[in-house]
Amino acid sequence: MIPIIKKEWQQYFSGMLGYLIIIVFLLISGLVVFILPETGILDGGYATLEPFFSIAPYIMLFLIPAVTMKSFSDEYKTGTFEVLRTSPVSIRDIVTGKYLAGLLVVLSALACTLVYVACIAWLSTDGIDTGGIAGSYIGLFLLCAVYTAIGIFTSSMQQNSVAAFLLSALICFSVYSLFSSLAAAPFLGHKIGYWVSMAGIEVHYQQISKGYIDSRDIIYFLTVIVLFLQLTILNVKNR
């Protein structure tokens, strides 16, 4: 598994893809936190990272599929998948290695945003809610872990990396916000609407972002990650 992770990591940063993803993420999130009039702390006068954690799931809808879209698609397209398949590495290790490598790229981008925390702490006169910020980062990490698993899954389905990107973005958006939107429909009622909303990521992400870490939310994220990784393993085996 380790050689797979190293190979994928080197592939991400041997060109511009890895660096470009990190730069774009920091640029957009920096604009949201500091510059934009409705969310920026410099214009609003209130030092908080809430706008960043609110917009980050939607930014990641596009950036994470960009990271993962070539994971298997390029292997299929160039024919290197057959070489990889005959190597002394199990399919499970291949999938897990590619998944962890993609997740490491995303975590590198998230780690850079810790500068925002330092800036907020410096600008704030009353201190910052470290518990809430820590919970928000945990929630965002789990969210990114799910998005990465979905991206790996869609990349394992086809040779066209652009189609994998679009499909991944669509599934990520659906899993994040579609269930919450459906839950708000009046014909479902309160009880059914509650259970429908619990099937999506948004409710669990917002719960953890408040600093309240419930084991049920953690189990939900882990279940979705394992589900999509297992589907990926089945896809790769069927190739």
C-alpha cells in the first residue's frame, strides 16, 4: 500500500495539479474569510471562521473531484491498470492507497488554512472558540474523507476523467444537500423529513461543526466512506 501512496503523491505534485488545487482552495477561502463584504471579517468587524466552514463543503465539491478524477480513469486509459493489476498488491490495497494519497492532498490544503485560525486569534479581542473551531475542522475532515471516497469510486467507473469529475461533483452535492432539501418538503411531514435529512451529510456536518461530536455522526461518516470504498473495490475487480 505504501508504494501506491508514494506513487500517487508524486504524481499529484510532479505537475501542477496538486499545487493548483491548494492555491485555488486558499484563494477562494481567503476571499471568503477576509475580503468579500458579506462574509469578510475585515469589513464585518467580527473575527470568526463560520463563513469559511459554511462555504468549504461547496468549494470541496469541485476541488476534491479534481484531485481524484484521474485516479483510475488514467490507469484505464493508458493501459497501466493491467500492469498495476498484475503487481503483487491486492485490489483492496490499491484502492486504499489511492484513496489515502488523494486524502493527503486534501489535508495539505486544509492544513494551510490553520493560518486563518492564527489570524482570527490575533484580530479577536475576546479570544476565539477553540472548541468550536476544532469541531468544525473535524467535521470538515470527515466531509472531505467522504468526498474523496466518492471521487475514487466515480474514477473507477470509466476511462473519461472529465466524466468522472462531473459525476463525482454531482454525487457529492446530492449526498451533501439533496437530502436536507427533500426533508424540507411539506408533504413528507416532520418525522419522515427528519429521517430523510439524517441520510445526508449536511446535518451531521453542521452538528459536529458546533463542537458537539456525537458517536452517531462519526459512525455515519465512516459508514459512507467504507460503502464507497467497497463499491470501488467491486468496480476494480469487475474490470
